[in-house]
Amino acid sequence: MTQAQPDTSRTDRIELRASPAEKALLVRAAALERLDLTTFVMRAALPKAESVVAATEIVQLSKRDSLKVLELIEHPPEPTQRLIAAAKRRLARE
């Protein structure tokens, strides 16, 4: 998983809407961790963001499926008539 590199030069802004109670809770939790609010929120949010992105971008295959993909790459099947026709239509549009 690609992790965001720590960058102490935070120049971009993110605006959040929170109820007074939510903000108070975040501020209190940040203080208990001896962090500023931005650092507290970023430490909580960035791992979740990385997890969400990785879950949509990374495909994990079983050993069986990995072997099947390698087999197809090394020994691709002959193109079907439908594939050949589609390729010809595509070339004709160019």
C-alpha cells in the first residue's frame, strides 16, 4: 500500500463542518494526545483514506488465480471471431 509521505509544510486547506459537540470532542481528544487538532485529525483520517484507496486499486488473487493469469500471459488463447471483428471495426474508425 502506498503511504502518504509525512509533509510538515501543510499548505493546502480542508474545511470541515462539525457540531459544537463534535468539535469539542476532537479538541479534547487532540489535547489528551498532546497534538494540535490538525495533526490529530490527519493521523486518524490518512490511514483510513489509504485503506479505502488500496481496497479499490489493489487486486489480490489467490494462488490458483495468479497461476491462471500467468498461464494466460505466457500462452494466450487464439482470438475469437468476435474479437477479430471488434478489432477491425476499431481500426476502421481511426
